[in-house]
Amino acid sequence: MSYFDAPPGQPVLREFMIHRDLRGRWVASEIHGLSEGVFSAFKEAFRFACAEADGDTDRVHVEPTRLRRF
């Protein structure tokens, strides 16, 4: 059974990754591509991801910053 074949009525547990893009913006992406948001501040991206993950902060992950050109 795939992620998208959940039985009717069963909640879909969305999981998010927060990272910075090449322009220095914060991106909160659902790991299966279901939703995404682009923000100027980390706090906004984290708030969005938590709300979309039904308040479960264990399903919100932050990618270590690899980009140093801002």
C-alpha cells in the first residue's frame, strides 16, 4: 500500500522538511509533495509546517544549513 492509498476516513500524516533555498528563503515542503510554502523567516516556515502537520512537531524536520552564500 502506498502513501496515497490510505483507506477512506484514515488521517494522512503529513511530514515536513524545512530548508533554505539558493535565495536564502525558508521553504517548508511536505516530503511527499502534498504542500509547500516559501517564507522570509524561519519562524513563519516552522509555524506553517506545524499547522499542516496537525501540531505534531515530531513530523517537522529542519535540514542543516549547507548554503553559506547569502
